[in-house]
Amino acid sequence: MRGIESYKADIIEFGRRLYERDLIGAAEGNLSARLPDGRVLITPSAANKGRLESGDMIVVDLEGNVIEGNGEPSSEIKLHLEVYDLRADVNAVCHAHPVYATAFSAVGRSFNSAVLPEIVGTLGGIPLVEYAPPGSEELARNLGRYLNRYDAFLLRSHGAVALGKTCEEAFNRLESVERFARILYIAERIGRPGLLSRAETIRLLEKAGRIDVLDEIIFGEE
């Protein structure tokens, strides 16, 4: 069984990557990991996630009570706990404010259009979660409505969230969200992006085991 220090090392590493790749700035963003005993390791509030150290980490129980560590856990603790409560298969959560994805979220755009096969064939889609104040129970509940169907999300006017079995998987999905946002932004400056056909969308969703989101995906004509 992995020790807690290895989980801390993962969060430190992927916090650094988030910062270095401009997916967060200043004290933005938060990461967490579910520990083998069911407790949650989470980044501290008001800390630069690109410069974390082992002693900065906070351990909380499933009610959000601090068990280990100094300081306060991330203000988005309710969102993280909602994920772990509803998704037994998820062991890591990554929330960031990537520039392009956050810009799309600010104008109310979801990423549920079948534009890139790499997105449809892995994430299925990336829905836009309704706005609620950051750190609120309402925001956690809003996200909860989508948790049984998706692994990556835009938060209206508030960035992106990605889930994974590991911190690396959650980070990779978050990075894919921002990469898609940048490609879509450029494509829309050049012209009108084409949509995959219904048949191709179905094929990709079935291959990814995500056919249950078909009715929420916008696809093109045959």
C-alpha cells in the first residue's frame, strides 16, 4: 500500500505542472487525492500550487473536518467531497482556471459539440455546469448532477474540473480540456468547425463506453 508521502508527492508534482503550463496562476486551483483509508488529501487555501511542499498538505475526513495539517483546506473542499461521495471510482480531482477554457465558460459555452474525435472518444463531452458561488454547497450540487456521466467539466465563469483514478489522469484530462479550448478558439477564427456525423459520434462514444451521453452531444449530419 502506498504511503501518504507518495500521494503528497503526486499533488506537488501536478500542482507544479498546472502552474508551469499556465493552467493556474497566483493561488488559483486545487487538487486532491483519496487516500486508501478513505480520508482525503487536499491542497491548502491561499497557497501557490506551483510551489507546494509536503508540510503544506491538509488531510480531511469525508465531512471536511481537518485531521492533519496546519492551515485551511481549499475553499472548494465541498466540490471535492461531492465527487468522492458520488464516484467510488474516482481517486483524484483537479480544478484549475485555464485561460481559454475559462473564457469559453465565461460566455456560457459547453464543449459538448462533436468536433474532435480525440475528445469524443475519451471524455465523451465536457458539459457546462451551472454557475454558483465558488466554494458553495450549491456549486457542489450543480456539479453532482453531471458526475454520473462525465469526467471533465467547465464551471460557468469559473474554470474547469477533471477527475481521474490518479492525479496524473485527472491532470491529463484537465490539460485535454484546455487544449481543446485553444483548438476550438483558433478554428472558429479561421472558419466554422465541422462536426462529426451521428454515426461516427456513436462509434466513438461506444468505444469509449460513454454512449449514455449521446443525447447531450451536438453532432453533424450524415
